[in-house]
Amino acid sequence: MTSKPPATARPSFLPDLPAPVWILFAGRLLASLGLGFVLFYSAIFFTGALGISYTQLGLGLASSAVSGIFARLVGGTLTDRPDWGRRRTLLAALVILSVGYVMFALADNFALFVAANVITGWGFGLYWPANEAVVADLTEGKQRAEAYGLTRSGDSIGLGLGAVVGIAVIALTGNYRLLFWLNACAFLGFFAVVARGVPETRPEHLEAHPSLGGYPEALRDRNLWLYAAANLVFTTIVAQLESTVPVYLRNFAGLSTEAVGACFTLHVALMAAIQLWVARGTSAWRRTRTLMLAAVVLAAALVIIWLAGTIAGSALGLAALALAVAAVGLTFMHPAAATLVAAMSPQNMRGVYLSINSQCWALGYMIGPAVGGRILDLPRPLSDWLWPGFGLLLLLDCLVLGWLEVRLPPAVNAAGKVQS
């Protein structure tokens, strides 16, 4: 692609972005609607209906992350290749994800649970580098931060609506497996949206990188290594929101499944309401400082989760507060991280850099649930210290981000032009 598509007609309070970004927003909203059906209930369902232990739950989720590690290596390379590019890689990912969630719907033992995690891990491994590269190709500077904020808000709106629908489906039918079938259909809907409305965005003049897709050169970038270390801390802890936090609130803090669902609905609704405005308000900030603020806010959320499980009679209010605070932290983190990596990457290695960024999520989702599940299997009060321990780790992460800030050129760390 040689030029950016024109912006769409829009109300003045919405960002001025190319039409494919808005189409991608719609597709991500649809896919996240499906994820919202299952995201906050799957841990409860599989530990209850299948009777797997918290450690097995963590190992199953970790298998998804291991699969995703290999898929991200492939996804970054395919995204940068002229014969594949962003669009074809993204379409392949959406088909694989649909198949994976069908497998979840059919799983009736631990082995099938692991198989479903492996398939979806591969799908997400292809999905993220291609998806984020499309946004980076179509935007730059402050507009890029707003574009990442918009697509993340699509994720949040979809998750919020999906959580509400999930509660209704469970209340009416008691059929958790139906949620996985609906999720598979949502990814097929996203496939249709991309196939019809998102063109190939890889610049036509770029040649394929001759050396293993550019990974050796990218891995010589010390700033990328430093960023990856900082991001791995974030992802390891964010992974708890989808694995150990629902289980802790249900089985340790004593909340009902419906109450846990309501708290997570508040969480994603708040993210949906403020994500775009936070991205716009922080678009001129140094990305590292936005990430430091995110770390402090998320650390506070973890301390409140700890209090929800240890202070009698206050669990519901504290859980709702903790997840609201976590929502604020995530709205600072997501656009800042993606925008920073896109700015650090040379154009002909954008997929590779974004795949390394995505690898942090794979590793975090491998380490986080396994460690969190193992700690929750310990007797109380040892298991309760999972949360302040992770909070301290986030505060230490600010030191790594401060070091990265010293090393990065201002044009990369703020709203300047990308490298070429």
C-alpha cells in the first residue's frame, strides 16, 4: 500500500482516523464481544464442571502461552513478508481462533482443555502482530496513540457487552458451553469484516528482510530488550485478571459468580468509557512516564484485591473498587506500550518488533497463571500474599522504565515521527 486511506466523516469529538482503522475497531468490538462471553467465566467453569485444580488451570493457560510464543515468531515474519503481509496473516489468525473456541465448547477433560488452549494460543500469536501493524501503518504521531486507544476501546466495549450477555445466558440456560460456541461465531464475524473492509497496509516499496525475518537485527536493539523486560512484568500481572483474580474473588473472598461477573462488567465498562479519552489526553506524554503511571495504579489495584479477600464483610465493594482502579491503569498502559514499540521499529521490521512486543504477552500469560495458580494452592494466609507481592514488582518496574526513558530519543518516546 503506498498511501493512507482517507479519514471517515465523523462527529467532531471523535478522532480523525483512516476508514480501515474504524473498520478494524468494529471487528475488534465484535470479536471482544465473543471473548466477553467466556473471559471471566471460563476459569470458574473449568475448575467447577471439569474439576481441574488451580494448578492445572494455570498449566492449561500456560500451554496457550507456549503455543503463542512460537506463533508470534511466525506471525511477525509473515506480517512483514510481501507474499503474506498484514491482511492475510490476520485472516488466518481469525479462522484458527474460531476453531480453538469450538474446541473449548467440546472439551470435557483436561487433555482437550489443553488442546483448545494450544490452538487459541497459536491464533492469538498470529493475530496481534498483524493487527497492531495495520494500525501503525495507517497512522503516525499523536494520531497513532488515538488509533490504538480507539481499537482498545473496541476491545473494552465488546468485553463489557459480552460479560453482560454471558451473565444473561448463564442465568437463563446454565449452559457455559454455549458461550464458547458464540465466541467462535464472533471470530468468524471479525473474519468477514476484515475480508471486506481492511486492505493490505504493508508499504509496497519495502523489501522483505533477508535475515530470518529481521529477528537477529531486532534482538540486537538493547532498548527493545529493556522495554520487553518492563512489559513482561505488566503482562505477567495483567494475566491474573483472566485467571486467578476471578477464582480468588469467587473462592477466597466469597463472592458469587454473578457478583464476580458484575465487578468485571464494571471493569470493562469503565475501560470502554475512558480509553479513547485517556489515549487522546496522554498522546503528547512520554510513553515511559505513561507506563510508570500505569504501574503505580495497577499496584494499587492489587493491594485492594488483597484487602477484598482478607477484610470480612467488605469483599464486594473492595472487589468493584479494585477492578475499577485496574481499568484505569490498563487504559494508560495499552496505547502507550503499542505506540512506543511502533515508534521504535524500522518500517521493514514493524511486524517483527510488534511480534516481540506480543511475545511479552505470551510469556506473561505462561508465567502469570502458572505462578498465580500455584500460590493460590498454598494454604492461607500465604496464598493471599500473591497480590501485594505482585504490587511490589510493579513498583520496581518503574525503575526499569526510568532507565529506558534515559536511553530513548525524545522523538521515539513522545509523539514524534516513527523511525524509517
